Amino acid sequence: MFGIGMQELLLILAIALIVLGPKKLPEIARALGRGLSEFRRATSELKESIDLEENIEEVEQTSKVEKEISNSKQKEDKGEAEELPEEDIGKKDIKG
């Protein structure tokens, strides 16, 4: 916890109790707790949005690659169809 041991934490709390007084200390602690929880929530939302954007970019890249592969395969299929020799069905090989 921030490199602070138990003794240091007790010392900080004792000084805070003396400076702030017993009436203000719980209010300040509550406000500090709410602020930390709100900060954690905002941080986690930011991480989630960044992860979501990364996933969206990954899906878009994958989709783009799949389209390119599909297009190249279609071009290869058309090229092979044009390159195939026409077969003469009516001719027979005559062996003598």
C-alpha cells in the first residue's frame, strides 16, 4: 500500500485526528473514500473503452484481410477458368 507500513499509517491517522479533530475526520475520510471509488470506476471505464476500441480495430482489420483473401481467390478462380484449355469432346485418339 504505497510503501507505507502499519506504524506509519497509524502515525498519519493520529496526526490527522489531532489536526482535524474527531468530528471532521469521519467526514473527510468518507469524502476521500468516495473520491477514490469514483477514480477507480472512471479508470476501469477508461480501460474498458480502450479495450473495446482495440477489439473493434482488430475485427475491422480481420474483416479487411478476409475480404482481400476472398477477392484474390475469386480472381484466381476466374483466371484459372480462362486458362483451362477447351476440350474437344467429339475427337477420339486413334491408336494404330
